[in-house]
Amino acid sequence: MIGGSGGWPMASEIMKIAELREMSDEQLELTHKEAAEMLFKLRIQAQTERLDTPSELRKQRRLIARVKTIQGERARTAQVAV
């Protein structure tokens, strides 16, 4: 399948990864904190009331995973350079 579910990533996801890779370490950390806060708020909202867009939970989790992956790559690269 090509597209959003189970196959190759969609063009918008690839662009998002490219955008994240262009960010500085500080920007990545800020993006991570914002996404974590949003995920927390969405989880609270999911428990107390009905979510308008349940898919937003998955989007935030994946954004956090992308940021952590890039941060890990940079840490390993810096470690090898030393």
C-alpha cells in the first residue's frame, strides 16, 4: 500500500522529517516539549470527553518519535566524532 496506512510514508510525512532535520537542537527540544504537552492534553480530553479528532493522538506520538529519533542520531554522530 502506498499512502498513509501501512505502506510507504506520504509526501507530507517525508517533508516533515526533512523540516525536523533542518531544525537546531534547541528547536527540536522545543518541538518535543510542545508535542508532549499537546499529547498530555489530548489524553486528558480523551478520558473526560469525546475527541474531535482521535487521529491527533497518533500524530503527536509519531512527531515525538521522529524528534527523539533525530536527537538520537545526532547524539550518536557526536559521540563517534569524539
